[in-house]
Amino acid sequence: MSTGLGGNSIDLTRVIADGDAGVKIGIAKTINKDGWNATTLQLYSHSGTHMDAPKHFDVSEETIDQIPVSKFISKAWVVDVTQIGSSGLISVKDVEHLSNKISAGDSLLFKSGWSQFFGTAKFRDELPRVSKELAEWFGIKKIHMIGVEPPSVADVNSIKEVTEIHEVLMKNDVIIIEGLVNLEKIKKEFVTLIALPLKIKNGD
């Protein structure tokens, strides 16, 4: 995932490292034995920076490889929600200042500072999340993509909440990007967001 505006680009993707939750990287080939170096990757499909396909919650049968590439690039507004804090709800009032600026097809990036807690229990268990009211507002505004720093847009310890929020977003054709980094480096009000997932057949 990256953003660009005026020729400057910022990589918003977390580096995939062996030992991260859901990540195992091993040696497959070595230059001395095989003539080249190569690794074997074992990845949980929602580790690190990732995108959710509708199949993830069975909202539809659309998988990651079926989403048109044209949907992965759009204008994105940057919203500072660092004041939300642990287990807080991001609500419509946090985006109201953009109501008259946003056009159908625009995206939103939520700068929470949460990526700094990666590797701790807090990163997963106390994440700031999207309220149902806001998820419905995204649909009304025809928001294209939303991107967040936590590993989810909803409380992963509440199957009811995590299912409800994902279903509302996916039924409104809102693409979900989770696990972003480096949002604090964006100093512009809006950027061009380029979010290209791994093209995995039948990927969730």
C-alpha cells in the first residue's frame, strides 16, 4: 500500500517478518547448495498489512482476485483520530468536517498512531474501532476504501461486533484495508492511495 501526491510517495505497508503473528519464513534454497537463495513463506492471510475480501465474512462469493484492479486506486482523505485512544469508537463526528468535501468514490485513511503498539497484546485487544453509525455513513457517502492502523476495523474479541461492522462495510462495497503503518508521515489533507493486494486465487 502506498500514497502519493505531488511526486512524493509513502509506503504504508508493514514489513513481513519471520516470527510475526501468523508469519513463518524458512530457507528453501541456498546459493551454496542449490545455486540460488530462496525462502518458503507461510502466511496467515490477514497478517501484517492486508485487505479484506467479501468472502472473508461470506457477504458474497467475491474473492480478492476477483476485485477489479481499478478499485485499488483512489483519492484518499487523511483523518486524524489519535484522540480516540484504547478501545474507543471512531464516529461520524470525527469525519463531519469532510462531509462537504468528500465525493463518491473517495477513500479515507484513519491516522490513529496504533501501529506503534504492534507486537503487544494492546495492538489487538484494545484497538480503536469503527462504529456501526460510521460504517453506515461510509455507505451513504459511497466511500471507496477505508484504511486503518489496527489489525481490524472492529473488536476482534467480539464476534458479534466484528461480524456486524464487516458486513455493513462489505454490503456497501467499501474495501477494507487493515494493519497500515507510516500514516504519521502524511502531512497532506488528501493523497492518492494505491492499495494492491496479493493476487491469491480464491483469497479472502
